[in-house]
Amino acid sequence: MAVPNQSSFSRTGRKSFWTPGRLALTLIAVGLISALGLSSCNSNDVATNVSSNNAPANRAANPPVATNAKPPAAFVTLPPAVLDTKVQTLDGGSLKLSDFADKVVILNIWATWCGPCRLEMPELVKMNQEYGSRGLVVLGLATSSNERNDPEHVKEYVRTQKIPYKIIWDDGTLSSALVQAVQGRSVIPQSFVISRDGRIVKHFTGFSAYSTPQLMRQAVEEALADKGKA
């Protein structure tokens, strides 16, 4: 009579659930979930419901699971008050979204401490290079609250990572208005693809290396192809 493999049994003589085959399948499944899943961080400043004094949202103990490429219920037209909001840039200048009325804009809300944000930035750099000559402008947005009011730290990160596009240094005014416009949540990264006529045509929450770059390129291509305000 054949003797059972001792490794398949526990010390009590009962067959172990975690056989080598089951363990290998579990590890593969976890790897696939990680590859396909979405990552996000909670934000101190990007709030779903912001009071009149733009109070930052409290960070939750566990970041929520983000939904990628979440489009607004309908294309959201940003009001002039938002488009004409003057914001400071990290290099000491200033800008308004209305300055880019003839461009397609990707505005990415991020933070230096946010892992998914760090993973996404190289993709934004690539898109900035690929589509810049066709009318795309990429803007990063860092908030003073998320960065503990330390712009020098953000400047150093941008310099070491060779980020070529402009970074907005926001007190929460612009970021909150954008998130409220799409009824979003207090997570980062968040990206908004804004058409030439001031509409948010695509809203991305979180980052998935598997799907976000492809979906964002598709949204940019469609917005660039719309010559309504070229």
C-alpha cells in the first residue's frame, strides 16, 4: 500500500489545505490582482464636500479603493470663475486655466509622498513629450496642505525627477473646485482632461499601470481631434 506524502499532512495527521500547488496559484492570483488593481492615497486637501472656507478633509485610516477613468455623468463645463482663478506656480509665477483656452489640458493632482502619484508621473512626462506639439499642456498640482506648506521639498522632488511641466502650488482653492465639479472624492492622484472649450471630458481617480495610461491617451486623442475651438 502506498505511503502518503508526509508533507501533505499536518502533525495531527490531517491533510493540509496549503499544498504547494494551492500556494502557487494563490500567489499568482495575488500578483494579478495587484497588477490590474487601482492604487490611490488619501488627500488632506482634495475634498468631496468642501466648506465655504475650503477646510481640508481629514485623512481616513484606510484609503478607499479608487475607480479608474471615472467619467462625469455628463461632460462638465467649468464655470468662468474656475477657469479664471489665478493660482501660483512652484517656480514663482502664476497662471489660470483660461490661459490655455486653445489647448487640451491634463491637470494632475498629486503629492510627493503618494506612491501611486510617483508611479503615474513618468507616464505624464511621456504624454507631455508625445502630444505637446499637437496642443497638449500637462499641469501638475500640489497643495500646500498635502505638502505641509513646504514648497522647497516639492521643488527638490521635481528637480531630481526632471519633471518638465509646470507645477501649481495650490492652497486648495482650485483642486477643491475641480473635484467638486465632478462630485469626486478626497483621494490622489486625480487627473482631469480638459478640452479647449473648458469642459472636463474625462476624470481619472487613482492610478493603474495596466489601464490608466492607455485610457488617458485615448481621452487626449479624442480631445485633440475635436477642432471645435482649435
